[in-house]
Amino acid sequence: QSVLTQPPSVSAAPGQKVTISCSGSSSDIGNNDVSWYQQVPGTAPKLLIYDNNKRPSGIPDRFSGSKSGTSATLGITGLQTGDEADYYCGTWDSSRSVSYVFGSGTKVTVL
Amino acid sequence: QVQLQESGPGLVKPSQTLSLTCSVSGGSISSGAYYWNWIRQSPGKGLEWIGYIYNTGGTYYNPFLKSRITISVDTSKNQFSLKLSSVTAADTAVYYCARADNWKPNWFDPWGQGILVTVSS
């Protein structure tokens, strides 16, 4: 059972925008940085966002991240068919079970 | 550009030990302050962090798996390995190796392509 809660799915038409929420607590998101990963079916996850809002080299600025309190958000603008994938948030959990934790994952569908 | 590649048996019998190796190319596992991780994904499920090792051999494991995990490093071969003992069907998953930036990871990048390990008799 994931510590971080994400919506199971979001969808939008090509060119539109979607946002994916990641809800946690003070022991995880509230006190640690968040990263986001894109996983196209059948492939390994790929780093999209780190340190809440930074993009690695090569990631287009259509992808953005933000954090407020115990929640984080991934935004994708100008949605493309190639963006259809599962998206996961992740962060360190400083609770009694000190560990890295991932969100439950969100399936993005381009209509 | 650093690349990671997992290898090992794709089928393990229940109660036995799962053993996987991650080979690192394009960079030395000994250079830089990086942490070398194992992460798994059960079929149709989300991601679960297993643990990491530093190039000096220091390790940290997921508390929920700690009693069954051993991660080791062979700097001469530029590889690190995972052993998971007393496996059950619940350990069937795609196992990924990945590099992290910190003892309290801020990111995982890059990832290996993953290897499916099935636990079955």
C-alpha cells in the first residue's frame, strides 16, 4: 500500500493540459523533496522532475512540478500521444519506517 | 553517459534466494558521491524501493524487507548485486537497478531496463 496517494487516472485531448496530484504527510512530502517519473508501458521509469520542480537535461518544459505543504503536483501542457504513460511521484519517508516511497501511480490517457 | 544493466535468473523457486547483478557502464561505480539502488515493480503494481549501497560498501535497506536483503558491490567489476532470501510468489516482480544522488535519494537516474523474476516451483 503506497504512502503517497495519486489519482488512478487522468485524461485529456491532445494539446490540452493535465495535472497529477501526489498527497502525502509531514513525514514525507512535508519535509523532503519530490521527484516524478514517467513509465511508458514495457519500459523502465524515467526521471522527469527532481527537487520538486527541476527538470533534467532533455526533459521539455511542457513538464513542470510544484510542491506545497504535504502535496506535490505534476503538470503536463501541450499533451501529446507520446505522453501516454504511468506517472509516479516519490520522496523520502522520515517516519518510523524510514525509507524511500513512491506514489500509487497515475495513468495518463490522451483522448 | 552512465548506463545500467540487470542480469540474473528469470525463475527462482519458492524459499530459495534471488540473486541479481547490475553492471554499470560509461562511468566508474567508485567515482562520485552516488548511491546504487534496487527497486522492484510487481506485475501491474507500483514501484517499491528495496535499498542501496555506496561505493565504500555502506548499505541501507527498506525496513520491510531488511531481514531478507543483502546488497553488495564489486568495484573491480563495476557491478553491484542484490540477494533476496526466502522468496515467495509475492517477490515476483520486475527488478530495476538505478543510481541515486544521496543517502536520502532526491532522484533515481538512470535506471536499468529491468529484469523480470518469477518465483514459482
